[in-house]
Amino acid sequence: MAESYQASTALAPPSAEGGFICDKCKAIDFSKALAVPPAHLREAIGRKCGVLLDTDASRYARSLNPGCRLCRILRSTICWYHGEWSDPDMQAGQDTIDKFELYAFASSRNVPWGFRKPGPDQDCHILITLPAGFFASFGDHSRECGRGDAGYVFCFAEHPKPGLFRPQVVPRRFDYQRARLWLEFCREHHAQQCCSMVEIVPRMELIDCETWTIVKAEAGMRWVALSYLWRQEERVEEPLEVSHESPSSRLPSSVPNSVKDAATVVKQLGLRYLWVDRYCIDQSNAEEKAFHISQMDAIYRGADLVIITAAGSDERYGLPGVGSTPRLRQEIVQLESSTILTTGPDPRWHVQEHSRWWTRGWTFQEGLLANRRLVFTEHQAYFECHCATWMESVGGLEFIPNPENINLSSMKSARKRLFKSLGNTISYRPDIPPSVSEEGTEKSNGDYLVAIRIREWCHLVQRYTARTLSHDSDSLNAFAGIARVLSKLEPSTLHLVGLPYVLSADDTELIDKYFLISFCWHHKGDSTPRRRPDFPSWTWAGWAASVAWMGAWILKNRDECFPKWRNVCIQHSTDQPCPVSEYLAQHRSADYGIAPPLSICFEARVVPSSLFQFNVREPGDGRVVSSSRGSEENAGDAGDAGDDSDANSEDDDENNDGNDSEGESQHDGNNINDDRNAGETQNDDEDDDEDNEGSIENDPVVADPNDWALWTIDRHGVPDRIAKPTNTPREFLDRLDDGTWTCLLIGDFWGNNDFTHERFLLVVKWLDENTATRVGALVLEQHPYLDAAYPDLFDESGLDWRSVRLV
């Protein structure tokens, strides 16, 4: 295999544009690093695993677009290691910038591909910029590298020598020969993991790339599917032409560049047929569209390869390096003593952070369902299957003479990369861990398997809802392929208009308790929810915004679920309400289309506005030192109260007879503080220096009653990651008080080895006496450390019940 492939080793000609290199970069002695073999750096421990090259690397961070070409390249090598400054654009606006230093490390420890113990010719020097004084153990910075515009930056004495897992020059044109190696190797060695035995979809049509006609798919045909972006304006289709020579239809004389380029790739890879929804589905036939939408899992999973157009804003852009669309230049700087070579942006980060393709709802399942993906970015092409990944900027299979003897399981590249966060979510053959199976009961094992399926569904929906759709009616359509895959696994996951459930023949408790978790979704705090009117308000499909679930990310068994609602039923249209477990057993979920008129009926306790408290918490332990329903009118006093919290905390714990008494006691404390502060003001002239020295810590913070973070429900707050029903607590409480809205207690989750305690409150708007629509949710958290003084969520036993028909 290696003998038949000729790697491209010629360096790209230097560019006159932006060729200036500053004196400080010219003074960097890269030969100092090249004098130390990478193998020595790889085996070294501590600071000896890196060679310091530049102590003034802070200049890379000071400007987003420095005039020096090498400064721009080296900026991509920065590993920020700062939570609030993880984005270089945010860092550039800071007045004070940390000191940075440039190092050379062994590439094998700092790239996401290759062996940890590479051959003698595979390792090389990689350049990495770190905050001064920071050093990860063994010089491993692979999780932070490659995120910049230049990707990974390497240093060579001369031209880079091509080889396995070594960076190399990306050709100006797409390398079909390498791509065929990737595809053939996967077919030969990954048959069990990467090949799906999917039958031809009935009525499926394909583009014959040789005759440029639309033909009926037949058994035995291999096809390539295209995942691309429709242009944002209205879709206007040129009608297909009917051929006089055959009953097949010819494609229009002019097709978008991405479709035309994809057909070229198909032929160059030795294939013939291409599936593109735009031409292989009659867009004017609603019934045919609905049918094919329901078959998306078979179309994309059955494809021999899925081509992904991650470059450009729509289908007109084309595939860089294939047709008329050029690739962006690879940065290569030739100095007197060395050559600096960049790989270009790592596709894993670049696609997720910069590609419009990654933001669209329909492309989510197209990428996830594919067994093999060929991703085109502005810089290079990237291949990914379930067992390995390869990219044009790094030497791969072409340098392995006998790949059948290579143990790919020992390679870091033998993992899903770009889609790791997605592909690893679906457990086709879930295992029961010893911690569960040792309990030795069929119930516990069954619980865990169901919990896995519920978790998977919730995780996938969470990522899916972070994307956008052009049409609200596609809220479930664009997820239908994933839903069908999950429905075919064991145990089978079905859904009620998007809410997942797993049936059990004789265990209604399991269905009821897990349906509680399915129902307890909420919008994420950084989202702006918008209603999709074609769907019920109680499902995430009825809203445009990113969602998450209470407890779903760690759900393990039914014993972690504590329903607080009762008499939960499903009502179809005007039929009589039916208990949840009974209804779900009788009605299987539809795979696509607008939801039927379903409502969820139940009884729940009403959470009154009197339980909402405006608080100031003591930093560090979370104890409430000031709380009152009406104290938001005296926000300044509440802020001052924090200074006297230690003196009052014992009294608060011992004499907590009610909110009113506590508010009065605290109010007295505030008066004391006011008198004391007045006395201190009279002596400002005497102790001016001392006061100034401690003013930053001692000045009281005026609490803002419009800040949701300062409000609790009884003693527990709603975290920032939860979207609030209104912009301010005042608006919310006014609607509770006038009766247009009601807050309902639905259920609790106690999991994560009893470390996570959460309570779900549903907020509804009344349409009539019994019918309501969902307008939001609140999730309370009880933290074992911060809320140690208040281990229990509020006591609901005295609250009133109310019947609800939620539509």
C-alpha cells in the first residue's frame, strides 16, 4: 500500500502577503530545540520535557492580528488554561495579560493522533505557548493544542520528512488517492463496526454520477450521501428534465457547486451513485417527503460514505480543493535555520466552532448516523469512521506497508474525534457495570439498561436543540432518523411527542417513574425560548431553544426518582384520560410529522409566592443571612446584613420559627450595622490609610432584587444554568399573585450517590379553570456542602393540590 502512494513533499511557495517577520521572532533560536531529539523530550519528566525558546511570548496574545506573520502563527500555539480567558478574543480585551513563554515539546505527547510510543522517525518538535510557570505533567498539552487558526505548529531543521503521524504539506487539490486508501482500509478491517446491513429504502432514488440522471435504487447498489446546507432564502427548484432515451430524469443543467463537486468525489473514489435530498426526493410531494424523512436512518446509515460540506454558508460554496473552490493557504515559514510548518485548524475544533453546517438541526442526525464521514473544511479533508480518523495534513495509511499487522486499538487516532461527543452517546451493546450487576437483582439490571436509553435520548436532544431549524414544523422531523435507531435497540426507546419512554410488560412503576424524568426538562440558562405552535407546550419539540433534563445526565435507576404529582394521565383529543403506563403501552410513537392533539392531565401541589425569598448568602458556606419576601424593597439593607452574618448565624439556625421573625431579627441587625458604619465615617480622617487598604473587601455590595441569583424558594436557589420564566423575579411573582400563572411541584431527583438533590417546579399559564400551557420551569438544587444547614428541600405537605390539563 505504501509503495503505490506518492506523498506530496514540496513546500508551498512563500506568500508575499503578510510576509513581514518582526525582529523578536527572528531572534528566536529554534535550533536550540532542534538540538534535543524529540525522543529525549518524550521520555523526560517535569520541565526537562520542554525546551524554552521565548520568554516574551506575551506579545502573541496582545493583538488578534499582529503585523508579524510568525507572531500570528505562534498565537495559535497558546494554551490559555484560563476559564474566563479561554477565548483569545476575550483575552485581547484585558488590560492585564499574563506572561507567556514559548516551548518546544515532543509532538507525540501533544497531538490527538498516533502512538504514545512512536517509531524513531515519527516524533518531531511541536511549538506550544504556556502561561509562565505553568507545566502539565509529562508535558502533555494535547487537550488544549490545535484550537487556533494555524492549528498545530511544528519546527523542522529543513523540509519536513514525510512519514506516519508526521505533519505534512496539504496539497492544493483534494488527494483522491489517499481518500481511497482510507475508505478501502475501513471496508477491509472494520466490517463489523463500520458497515450497516441496511436494505434499500422503498421508492428510493439516486443520482447516477456517470449519466447524470436520477435512477431507481436497486439491491446491491452502493451509494454516497451528501450532507450539506440549503441556502437561507426560499428554495426555488429547477424542474428535472425527462430523458427521451430512458424513463430516467436528468438533473438540471446547472446544479450547486457542492452537489457537482460531490459527484466528482464519488467518481474519483470508484463509486457511482449519490443521494442528495434536493434531487432524490420530490420536494413538491408532501407524502413522499414525509416517507423519506421517516427513513433517514436507513439512508445515512446505509450509505457507503457520507460527504459533509463543512465549508461555506450554503450549497453554492462547493468542496474546497475539488472544483473551483480553492483551499485556504497552509502557513509555512522558511527561516535561515529552520522551517515552521502548520497543519491548519484541527477539524475537530474548527468545524464545531466555525462551521455553519454544525449549527443546523437537519445536519445533526446526518453526521451522527453516518458510519463513515468525509468532511471537507476550508483547509483540508478529514475522514472518520467508528474505528479510526485520518486527515490530509498528517501522514497516515500510505506510510504503513502492512496495515493488517497494525493494532489500531493502541492508536489514539483509532477513536471517533470530530463526532466523539455524539457517536459515543449511543450504546448499541450497553454493558452493566459491576457496581450494578453485583446487586444481583433482575430489577436493578433492568433499571440500569432503561436508564441508559433515557440518558442517551436526553443527551442527544440536548445537543440537537442547540442547533437551529428554518421551519418550526421540522422540530421532530429532523430528529426522526435518530429516534428510529433508538427504537430498534434493546431495550427499545420510544417517545411521546419527543418525551422518551421504555415499555415494560408488567412493571408500570418503572414506566411511571422514568416518565417523570422525561417530563422534567428545562431550557438552559443561556437560551431564549420561543414557542413552536404546532406542538404541545409540554414537550421540548414545542419550543425553539436548547434544553436539558433534571437528573438525566446521571440517572441510574428508578429509586432515584420521586414523583410528587399524582393521577398522571394522557388524553388524546377529547377521549377520556388514560393512565400513563396504559396509554404508552397502547399507542406507539409516530416517527415524523406534526404531533396529534395530546394533553397531559395530573394533580400537583401549588407552590405559593410566599415561599419565594430575597436572600443574601454568606460566601463560602451558602448560609442565608437575610431573607424576606418583602425585603427586596430594602435591598441595600440586605446587602449590609452580610457583614454581621457570623454573629447571627447561630441564632438563625436555632430560632428559625418563620420567615417573618427572621426578617425582623435581621432588620435589627441592619440598624446596628448602620449605626456602626456612621461612627466609622466620622473617623475617616484619622484612619484614612487603614480604611483605604481594606475598602475593597469591606464595602457592602448592594443586592439587586431583579437578580434571580439572590432569590430562593424557601432555602434553596435556582442555578444559573436554568432559564427563568421571566426576566425578573418581580414579574414572575406578580403573575403568581394575580393568578394568571401557577408554580407546580412535579417531582424530585436524588442521585449521583446521593450527592445531587434536585426538585422540579413547572410554571403554567391558565387558559381556563383547568386547562393550562407550559411557560417555563424552575429546578431547585440542594448542595450537600453549601446547603449543609438546610439538607431538605421545602416541606410540601401543607400545600394545596390543583388539577391541570396541560396542552
